Amino acid sequence: MLRVEHVDAGYGDVQVLWDVSFNVAEKEFVVLVGANGAGKSTIMRTISSLVPLGGGQIWFEDRRLDLVKPYKIVEHGIAHVPEARQLFPDMSVLENLELGSLTPQAKARRKETLEWVFELFPRLKERRKQMAGTMSGGEQQMCAIARGLMSRPKLIMFDEPSLGLSPLLTQDIFRLALQIHGQGITILMVEQNVKQTLAICDRAYVLENGRVILEGKGVELLENQQVKQAFLGI
């Protein structure tokens, strides 16, 4: 479904990604893990055409995604849930969700999708009239995920969904990710929480200094000695 092929990318004269290649099959749950500064968020931003390629190609289904304008990405079936949520704090929860369904296809199914999202996130239904900026961090993260789902994506990308959350709320977010995946939506997630993400994903890629250094099934990488030493302190 998604193919990232030999991608170089960065910011101005600073190169962050070096010959990065990976793929995500339809209905897979794939994670990219690595330390701070490994290039995980840059990959997400490059897939969303927010960071220009310095080399390589990105394909989604049969289309060169790196040739698509950023505001057109969502029309091709990709939702990007950004790091730090980036909600509109002075708008209500409902208004934030409605902004996730502005493409013609999503707008036509807005009522149906909203009911589905409120089933997944009953807390958001309770707080639908509340200003998004007044909610807790965990509730705001739920709202950001729900806003992404409002576009009816084929692929949803989560950028550090557990950032700044307590261990208990982190478990809630991962549980919700599994629930979303169980409904047939393909997931690509980047995370610093290596142990929990490797335990729940289908496959994973390990990034270090902007390069993919390991790949494999999540449960297998959990037992990899290099991963244990670098990320799990074992």
C-alpha cells in the first residue's frame, strides 16, 4: 500500500533521512521506533509532503505521493495525526472533528462517521461542545485521532501518540490504536515507547541517525539483543 523507496530528506542544508526504505501493506500495523532525533517525525512529514524529498520516491497504492501537494494528501486516503496533537484550542471538540471531514467523500458521510467516532471515543461525545484546549492531554490526543478518522482514511499515521501522557493514558491510546486497526484501517506509527509498540504491531523498523538499521516482526525485535541494549536498557 505504502512504499518509501531510498528517501533522502531534511531541512534546508541539514539532511535528516539517509536512503530510508520501508513498506506498509494493506491492513498492517507497522511502527517506526528510535530515539529522539532519529528522524521518525521527519519521515511522517515527508510522506505528507510537508518536507521535500532530496532523493528517492514515495508511492501510495499506484500513485507517486511525493508529487502530491500537502493539502491533497488526505484526498488519497491518508490521515496524519501530528505530534503534539495540534488541535484548534478555541474551537469545540465537534468543530475540530468536522474539520477532519472536509473532502467531498468524507463530507457526504460526516454524520455516519461522527456516530462511529463517538462509539470509539464516548468521552468526546460527552465533551463535544467543550473547547478543545480545555481538555486534558489524553482527551486532546483522542480528539486528534478522531479528527483523523473523520476523513475515512485507508491509512492513518500516528506521530508520537503517547507523547506527554501518563503510563495509564498511554495504554489507553495503544488500546484504541489496536481497536482502530481491528476495524480494517492500516496504521503507521512512530513512537519512542519501544517496548509497548513492538508488543502490539505486526512489523517494525528501527531508525538510528536517519537510517533504517533493523526490521522485522515486532515480537522478534523485542528479543533482539541490539534493541534490548539500545532502547530497553537490558
